[in-house]
Amino acid sequence: MKFQFNQKNKRLLFIIGIVVLIELSGYGFFASLFRLIGSIS
């Protein structure tokens, strides 16, 4: 069974991929949040 992507799903997957790459590089929202929490304690 072949799963077909429509244009909306492709765009969503692309955005998710970019967000994941940014987070993994250490400059994302969650990375900044963890750094902030770490600097407080």
C-alpha cells in the first residue's frame, strides 16, 4: 500500500523537519528554555 502525500501534508512535514533541525542544532525554543532553567538553578 502506497501512502500518497498531498501538498498540505508535504508542507507540514517540511515545517516539522525544519523545526527538528533547529532544535537539534541547539538554537531552538526548547534548547533556550533548558539553558534558562539551568542558569537559574
